Amino acid sequence: MTSPAPFVVRPAGTADVRRIHELLEPFVQKRILLGKDLVVLYGSVQQFVVAEADGVVIGCGALHVMWEDLGEIRTLIVHDEWLHHGVGRAIVETLEERARALGVSRLFCLTFEVDFFTRRGFAEIGEQVVDPDVYSQLVRSPDEGVAEFLDLAHVKPNTLGNTRMLKHL
Ligand SMILES: CC(=O)SCCNC(=O)CCNC(=O)[C@H](O)C(C)(C)COP(=O)(O)OP(=O)(O)OC[C@H]1O[C@@H](n2cnc3c(N)ncnc32)[C@H](O)[C@@H]1OP(=O)(O)O
């Protein structure tokens, strides 16, 4: 293990949004992450944290709250040149702190990076983890990520091959 690399994780600002979009695009092309237009990213900027080194944004991640006790980690990306330096871990830990502060006690993620999330305490889930009442409310959401969480038929093509994971905070 190398010595800790000099980066910080901080809340994202509007000036980071184009860079977040740039980090995201290659993974949208590869169908690894859900695409987000700039207008959607600006609208959800408060959900994001970014990792920064020498004034350059090298990673990002977002916390989306879905229900009273339930949140989702979204758009977690670390730039190629910074992989395996603990940046992803630091972003997830920051998002978990945010989640706890908000009262969220369960964190969902939909991912191909199963090993990474398993090491962070997430475990694979098979079926619905919300009760029917909450399900009937969540299904009213226009948010595509919520539809993915519910495993609705119309988003199945987006989620193919991904693993549904959950962590109790
Ligand atoms: C919910 C979603 O958003 S799902 C989408 C997830 N993102 C993607 O699929 C996009 C592509 N993937 C990525 O961007 C990255 O691979 C990520 C975000 C998954 C992980 O980012 P990284 O910064 O490489 O993660 P990080 O370095 O914290 O951990 C990876 C491994 O690197 C190693 N590592 C961590 N710190 C160090 C260090 N200082 N020195 C050497 N190795 C290290 C560890 O082996 C670690 O494994 P661990 O999980 O046992 O701790």
C-alpha cells in the first residue's frame, strides 16, 4: 500500500458540473452508468461531492435520498489515473456520513463494481427491500434511478448485468 495521496473530498459546486459530466460520459457510452444531461446535473448538484487533487476534480459521487430511511449512492467515478489510491473509498465514506446526518439508515447501489462495494459493507439483495406501502409511493416517482431500484420492467435494459446492493449504516 502506498502512502496516502494528496486529495480532498468536498461538496460539489456549480463550477464542477461540466467536469462531472466529462467524467461520466465514457461510462454512459459503455452503459456502465446512467447518462445525465447537464441540466439534470445542475439540478442535483447539492447531492454531489467531488474529490480534488491539485485543483483538478478527479472523482465524484452523489447521495440521492429515496425515502425516510433509504438513500442511494449514484454516479460514483474515479478518474483512471487515480484508481486504487483510496479516492473511491473516501467519496463513499463522505456520502455515508451525509446519509447518517440526514437520517438515512440504508444505502442502496446498483453496480458492476461488486467487490468494491462488498468491501465497503454492501451486500447483494435479491428482492424488494421496501414494504408494499412504500413501494406504492416510490413507484410514483418520475426518477429513473428509483425505477431501477424497484427493478421496474421499463428500465430492465439499463440494469442488465448490474448487481443490486444494500448497506445498513
Ligand atoms: C453506485 C454507482 O455509482 S455504481 C458505479 C461505480 N463506478 C463505476 O463503475 C465507474 C468505474 N469505476 C471507478 O470509477 C472506480 O473503480 C471505483 C469508484 C469503483 C473505485 O475507485 P477507487 O478510487 O479505485 O477505489 P479505492 O482506491 O478506494 O479502492 C479500490 C482498491 O484500491 C486499493 N487501494 C486503496 N487505497 C490504496 C492506496 N492508498 N494504495 C494502494 N492501493 C489502494 C485497495 O485494494 C482498494 O480495495 P478495497 O476495496 O479492499 O479497499
